[in-house]
Amino acid sequence: MINNQERTSIIKTLGKQYSATISLHLKKKKIKNAIGEDFTRQSIRTFVNGMRENEQVELAIMQLVNKTVKAKKALQLKRQRLFKV
């Protein structure tokens, strides 16, 4: 289950409207709900808010956050290198 610290990190990294980004990520990874449909944005919010638990979805969310953090750091380093030239 996602705790408050993780929730804060998700929102800080992905922005306040994180559910659309997470939804696309889950579709790419072909993670579906119990009836074989894509997760709704509301259900994604319930996972992020810690009201529901699904290890597969939570792991995918954390992977997306980690990937986004790495991409932002790489972009920041690239900008710094270009600025110094």
C-alpha cells in the first residue's frame, strides 16, 4: 500500500494530474484490472491515496516515478553542460 511519503513523492514527480500519466504507463505495460480492462483514473487515484492495494500497479507506479526522476536529472545535467559552453 502506498504511504503518505510515497504519495507526496509521486505528486511531486508526476505533478498534481498524475493519473493520466500513470494510466498511459499501465497501458504500455499491459497491466489490466480484474475484468481485463484498463484502470480508470479514479481507481489510479485510490491506489495513490492508499485506499486500495495492488502490488503490481504500485510497483509500476514506482517504476514510472523512478524513470521520470532519472529523466529529469539527465535533462538537468544536459542543460548545465550546454549552459557552460
